[in-house]
Amino acid sequence: MTMRAVRQAADGQQRGVFDVDEDAALAEIELAWAGGGYHGFSADGGTWAAISSAGEVLTGDTPDALNRAIRAHWQAMQ
């Protein structure tokens, strides 16, 4: 999965190098994993989450950590 860099925030101010555009990151994660049975993608207070088709809640503290958690879950189910 690739996260697209966004140079400016919606209010026109430049985004910090480590700031994450949550909406864009969630859209990319959803695009990558919705077809695999994952849904309910969210980010709140530094916790990124998704729900598996079995209802398990998967979390990570960054978009990449959530992606790794989903990938590990998906691989375990294969």
C-alpha cells in the first residue's frame, strides 16, 4: 500500500513532515482492504482501527501499523 503525500492542509497551511492526512490515509486503507472483508475504518485520538468480517477489531497507532495488523490477520485467515 502506498500513502500519498499531501503538502498543504485544508486551511492552506503547510502540513508538518510527520502529520498524516487522516481522510486520505483511511481512503487508501479502505481501497486496499475493503475487498478483503474489512470495514469500519477509522482514526480517533491516535488509534487507527478496522473491523474484520468476523467482527474483530484490529488497531494500530499509525496507518502503517493498522495496515500490518490487517495484513497479519488476513494471512492468518488464509
